[in-house]
Amino acid sequence: MFQRIICYFEHRSFGVCSYLADRFNVSLSKLRLFFIYSSFLAVGFPIIFYLLAAIVLDIRRYFKFNRRTNFWEN
């Protein structure tokens, strides 16, 4: 049961931690722990950063994969 919950959240997550870990060449588990601990210490600021980064990555992914073709390319 617990494994199913973990798989669900890993599959449905925004990918912010994995993107940042790849970008800065940091361990994914260490970056996730950093977000968890810093959210307790900084009273929710990292959660706001995470949500804003998720929105930016989602918009970026939308424009990257759903780019319309040019009229002349058809």
C-alpha cells in the first residue's frame, strides 16, 4: 500500500526536484530532503518556490512540445 502511494506521487509529480538535480548535478534524494527541511525552517517559502517552478516547467514543456508548425512546413 505504501509503495503504491510512493509510485503514484513519483509518477504524478511535477519533476521540479529531478530537473533541478539534473541541472545542478546534485543527488535527487538530497535535494528532496533539502526542500522538506527548508520548508519547516523557512515557514513555507520553499513550497511557494516549488509551485512556481512547477508552473514555469509546465509552461515551458507545453511550448516545447506543442509548438505549432509553420504554414510552409505542411
